[in-house]
Amino acid sequence: MDETIRVPKRILSTLLTSIAAGVVPRSGAPYIAIGRTDEIAALLSDLDNVSEGAATMRFIIGKYGSGKSFLLQLIRGTALDRGFICADADLSPERRICGAKGTGVATYKELMRNLSSKTAPDGGALNQVIARWLSALQSEIAGRGLLPDTEDFRRALTKEIFSVTRDMEGEVGGFDFAAVLNAYYRAYTDDDEEKKSACIRWLRGEYTTKTEAKAALGVGSIIDDDSWYDYIKLWAVFFRRIGYRGFVVMIDECVNLYKITNRISRENNYEKILSMFNDTLQGKAEGLALLLGGTPQFLEDTRRGLFSYEALKSRLAEGQFNGVSAGNTTAYKNMLGPVIRLRRLSDDEMFALIARIARLHGQNYNWNVRVTTEDMTTFLRLCLARAGADAMITPREIIRDFCTVLNILCQNPDATFAGVVGQGVVTLSHAPGAGEDEDAFAAEDEAAALAFAAEVQAAAPVVQQRTPAAPTAKPTENAATNPDIPYKSDDFDFDLADLDI
């Protein structure tokens, strides 16, 4: 291993621990980013449009473990580096797009808790972003020759504050939003920590009654289950006004909406998603990117998924010319539509992925990784030899099993790769559909769920089982051999000798 290539210990340790447990790391994702070039290019193109004031909404669709959350975290890191503000949240039974008793605004609170900027990538950036804005305004005004703590200075600063907030007063909820920002500014200049704390509480959606908010700040509304999305749009406008390129909001685990048993509640959530979709595509939002991650069932199930809501189905369903027709079961690539479906990583990409992990594992635990390129090829061949694995296997399964092998070899010096893996097929415990709650379906919908599964199986392309061939020779260094080299489209046609551990 090239000792000059070093990953920070804190990031590397967390990264390997997370992926070995099947959890997506919040930092370090670029070090194991293999493949997904088309998907990444499409999302980065969206970010360019958002930086110009446009809005976009995408649905990232893939099976459990296919890399949805990983792709979102990868885009999150890239967006932060490019000057965007990002916020992410996972839906759950307690957090929904639309709900009563605080389940809707709970999603907003989670987004605000995870609000991130380039200087605060781990979340909790709200205070810092506002304070940075006010500090920058003070520096700008001081640069005009006005002295701090003078009446002219305060008057000029007030004028700049109101010039930013005035544009938002005409939006839904904009008047109170602007009033709270102005109250924060006055508390900032007066060094009133109690008032500043009250303003931040309101902006985070933590007030539960209008009476409490009015007593503390003099505003007549609060951020609640019905209005939280309107304030997301206001935040996007505000962030652009104060110098950021836009606001990227990522909502993962949308399959939890599919699991809602009450039809009325489920459709209310889908109606809210429809409203969000229309806003972004009709130009009613500015500088906002919405990324939603979910499973194929969440999208395609005509009884409980998004396709059960006809208005969404007519917007998200693929056209009749997508390539799937008589005699052709392979859809064409289309990254320009609202839905991005994650394909299975190719055999070469899988090989490059485990080769990268082997190098990082050796670096983190300071050991000579006793796995050759032939061993890695054998490992992949065994994984893909299982019936159906060629089409259904996911990166999470490959990574988890390979990390298990590396952990055993690291802790048992006398163990060999052949002895650990054996001659049998590697058992993949995450079978298709595993991980779903057993109570996800109500009793009355079990028949519909089985029918949907049968439709998916019938529509699935027939894939011949095969074993991974050794990648073709190419002597140049690539992303698989060096984590610091950016990924290129030809990274996986490399010489196996370059990856000799």
C-alpha cells in the first residue's frame, strides 16, 4: 500500500465501522465511491440549475442496500463543498411529510437539527449561518467608512437587514419569518441572549402554541404540521439572499409513507408530495433541491405506493417508449426524468469496491492484508454464484460479507482466506425484501402485496447466471488503487496486478 495516501483516522475508523454494519457514513463517503457516474452527473447538473435560482425534485429509487442513502450522502458532501446549505432527515412513524400531532413538523425539526454548511458539515449550523450573515454585513458597512457603535452604522445595518427580509414578506409565512429575523438582529446588536434563543426556537419550529410564540416574540404564527414546507421554501430564498448557492433538502426512508396503514393519512402525504413536485417544476420555489429516497414498492405499488395516487402516477410513470417492449426487457438509461432508478453495480465495479475497502482496512488497522487479487475474484464469484444474486445482490451485502472476512483474517493470524470463505457459496442473509417490518402490510392488503410481488417478478428481465470475469488489462493507476484519484468512466478496466495487496 502506498503510505503517502492517508485518510484521517477519525473518518476512516467511522467509515469502516459504519459500512461493516450496513450503515451509511455521514463522512468519508468519497473514499469508497465506486460507480454511479451517470446518477451523480445528473444530480450535480441539478445543483448547477439550483445555483441559478431554479428548483428541482428527484426520487432516488432502489432496493434496500442498493446505495440510495450512500448516494444522498455523497451528493450532500459535494453540495456543501460547492457552497450550498444542506439538510437531511429520515422518515419514520414519528416523522412524516404530512401528519397530525406533530409528526409533520417533526420532519422539519430534524431537518433544522441536521442543517449543514461547509464550515459546519455535521449539522447544527443554523446559529452559525445567521451569525455569519450579520457579521459579514457589519464588516461590509464598516468597509464603507462608517464607525461601529454609531447611529449611522446602526441605520445602515438596519437598512441592509430589511432589504433581505422585505422580499420574503409577500410569501406564505414570510411576514412572521422576516419579523423573527429582524428580532434576532436587534437581540444580536443588544447582546440579548434570551431573545436570540427565543428567535432560534421559533425558526427551528420548537414552539407548540401561538400564544407562547406571541408572548416571546410578538408574532402571531408558528411553524406547524401544515406550514413547515412553506418555511423550507422561505429558507431557500433567504440562503440565496445571504450569499449561499441554494438549499438542498434530502428526505430518506420514504418507504415509511408506503407503510402507513390508514389510507386517508397515506394519501394526505402523497398529496403533499404532489404539491412539492408541482412547486419545484412550476417555478414556485427558488434555489431549492428536493431529493427523496425510497424503494421500488414505495414508488410502484398501485395499492399503497405513489402510483396509487393517480396524479403522481401520471407524472412519475415511465413513458411507453422507455425501451421495455416485446423481445426487449432492458430499459434505456434516462437520467433526465424525475425518477432515478439505481442499477446494480457491474462486476468490475464490485471488484473495485472490495479492493478499495481492503486497502482502507489495512490502513485503519495497520496490518498487511492477506487477500490477493485472486482471492477477491474468488469471493465475488462465490457471491454471484447464488441463484438470483446476479440481479438481486446489493453493495451492502457484498461489503458486509467482505468486511467480515477481513475482520477475521486481521484478528486470526493463522487463518487463511480459503479457510474462512471455504469452497461453498457465501450465504447472503439479506434476501430480497428482508428488513421490511413484518407488520408493514395490514391484513386486508396482504393479497395486494403478494400480487404486486408477482407482477414485479413477472416483469423482471431474465438474467443468465455467470461468474465475474477478470477485468481487462489497463496499466494506469485508477480510483480503485488510489482513493484520492477522482472516479472516471474507465476506472474498472484495470490490471489486477495494480491492486495486489
